[in-house]
Amino acid sequence: GINAEYGINVMSLLFRNSLNPQIFTLRKAQGTRLRCFSQEVQEQKQKLVILGTGWCGFRLLRDIDIKAYDVHVISPRNYFLFTPLLPTTTVGTLEFRAVTEPIRTSRKGKFNFIQAEAVSLDQENQTIVCEDAFSKEEGSSPPIFKVHYDKLVIAVGSQPNTFGIEGVRKYCFFLKDLPDARKIRQRIVECFERASNGLLPEEEKKAIAFICNRWRRTNFSRVRS
């Protein structure tokens, strides 16, 4: 058997190697071997940060191997939006919840979601500077925080283009996200109600008009109104 002094040496080696566990071999003077196995330690995962929850970011989140990376998603909105059906929500054909999918429940596996807006990028230190997504709505200055990354995927999409036309951003409705669809829907209902309450002059009633266009084969030269 193993004597007491040899047993103490084995326990000492186990303790010293607990921070860097490996399979190690102890040899007795007679040439026999005693194998000791310490607890396995998982390798530290690389931190993968995905900016955006649109088509690209959402698909990557669905396909990425959660076990291989420490995944973090940063976006001002906590849902994926199916944009081809967004116009139908403005007229009530579909409800808003029918064209969205929550990010937090979009897939199985552990990942971290931060509802914030990335405002700058420090490539040298591999750091993203973010602002809280809720403070702007409340009218207060947003708190700023930093997020470190090992790998970064930028999938933030784009903004509507006004082509430099004066007054477009002030007087027109854009249709890029759910808040835009809600504004259009609310405005349509408001115009109908204002035209039917009998308090507006006839000239203003005529000004509150809707033109419904339709086309065939997506040829805008054949638009009918």
C-alpha cells in the first residue's frame, strides 16, 4: 500500500495543481505509477458582441454556437421586426405583435442582452461605448458605459434617407420601425375622427384626404389613384 508520507505528497500535488488542473503521474521508487485526475476546468470563452437585432444580427444569434462563445447582444430594441409585413400594421390588417419576435426568447442557450445604443467604438482597446436606451425617452442625459469584446459583429442597419429634400423629415412619416407604424396608424384614425366630428370647415375637410394607390408588376408608371 501507499504509506502516509507518500499520501501527503499526493494531496500536496493535488492542491498545488488545482488552479491549473492536468492529468499528472506520480512515480514510486519501485517504478509503479499512480494516476490522479483533478477536476476539469472549462476554457474561457471569447466574448462575442453583436450590435443590432435586425435581419443579420438576429440570424447570427439564431445560428451561433452558444457553447463556443460568450454571446452579448446590444440594441435599442429588444425584438426582431419582420419588416415586409410592417405596412400592414398601419391599417390594422396585422397587429404589431404579429410582426415581432422577442430577442430574449429567440433561442435556447445562455446569452446576454443589453438594451442600449452603441455610440462609439475603440478598436485599439476593443471597447464599445454605449448609452442607455431609456434615458432619452425620459428627457434625461443617458448614462454611458463600456463593453469589452473579443469579437465584434456590427449589424446596426441604416437610417431613412431624405436625399436632402427640405421638410421631408419634419412633415413626412417614415416607416422603419414599430414606433413609425404606430404614428401612421394613430394619424390615420385622427384624420378620420377630425373629418367626421362636424367642427371643421368644409375646406379643411377636403384637405384631410387619403389617396390609395395600386400598381401591377411593381411598375410605378402604371399607378392608379
